[in-house]
Amino acid sequence: MKSIEVKNLNERSGSQLTEKDKFSFRCHPDLTCFNQCCRNLNLYLYPYDVIRLKNHLHLTSDQFLDRFVDIVLRPGNHFPSVLLKMSENEERTCPYLTAKGCSVYPDRPDSCRTFPLEQGILSSDENPKNQKLIHFFRPPDFCLGRYEHQQLTPQEWAKDQDAVEYNKMTAEWAQIKKLFQNDPWGKEGPDGKQGKMAFMSTYNMDEFRNFVFQSSFLKRYKVKSQLLKQIQKDDIRLMKFGFSWVKFYLFGITSKLIQIR
């Protein structure tokens, strides 16, 4: 999910949909293009995606990031993008694609669930708090699913694909990512200590949990005991705590969750 400024809205490709607009789409194995969209992708993974995938695969965060992720810092960005690493074969297929389809389907990433829609948060420099979720219908040229008779609104499609919670989590991450439109790193850059801390706090939950409970973190910062019990076991609650931590220590945005002792 991307944060889109009003002035850049006309630069987006695809058909923009309102909440009430319906689009035709259905994907199923009888289509000759079935699984063709699972090849040669720049598929962004968001923090919630990583949690769901690494738990599905019974891997630690480190193991998952090492095996399945490319971390790329694009020009003009101040926080790295996390992309799913494609298989090293001629078609560069998704590593989870099998002859029967997606092997991680119950925990597939947000971008896969939302396809053939793309989502963004429409905002304005004049009024940053006035934000709106927008949708674009963008199936690839080879996609035959768009000619099926099933018609759904974006909201109905999200429910159909069990994507509501994914969309919510990705929207929360988009708000954090937007803060990095300005460079917070100074001379040390994104590869410095603070940059590594921010990445760990948002994408590497196992390492972040160790940091919270095994370093001097709790001697320097006060966290409510009930929250500590939650983040000891709950990766999602820990991820949200990590978002608040990044906002607090990098951008000075105070939170009730964290207080200096």
C-alpha cells in the first residue's frame, strides 16, 4: 500500500474505483492464465506479511529474511523496501508456487490477496490528516479473470479474499513509512545503528523481542506489565509496539505505550 499525494493521482495507471464501484474478476484453475501472475514479480512484503509467512513456514524472522527476502534501498527513499525473492529459474517464479498453486495460500501476502486491485492512501500536503483509501483496478494484459461474470466492490473483494485484516495492518505500516519521506538518519545513513534498529523493530520480530527483554531496554523505558505479557508471545502486538517505538525514538512522537524512566 502506497501513500499517494493528490498532485500525483493523475499519474497512476489503471481504473480508479470508489467504494461503491464494482469490477469483474474471478481467478480459478480453469483459466489458461492461472498462476501466470506468480512469476517475475516485484512483490513488496510488509511487516504483517513477514509475520504470517515466517510463522506459516515455521521459521524464525532471521531465517525467513535470509532465505526469502531482497532488501533494497531505492533512490530517494530513506527506508529500505522488502521484496519477496523470486526463485532462480528461467521464469523467476514465486518460491511458494507449486504445480497445484500457492503453497502458502492461507498466509499469502497482502498484495496477492488484493490483486487485481492496488490500494493507496490519498493525502494532501495542505491537509495531511485528511486521508482516504483509494483503489485501482490493474490486472495485467494476460489476465483472463477480468472477463468472468463475478462482480464485487473493493470492500466485498477484501472480505472474499480474507484481506480485511491484512489491509488494516498494511495501512498502519503505510503511516509509518510515510514518516521516512524525510531523512531521519543524518550522517550515519540508513545502514547505521539507528537504521538497523528501525528495520529490526518493524520486520524482525524475533530479534526485536530479544532486544526488548534481554537488553537494557526495560531499564531505560517503562512499558505496562500487561503489554509486556502480550508482546512476549504475540508477534502482531509486538509489531504494533515496534511501530510506536520507531515513531518515538526516531521522530519524537510520544506514545502511551512507552515512557522514559
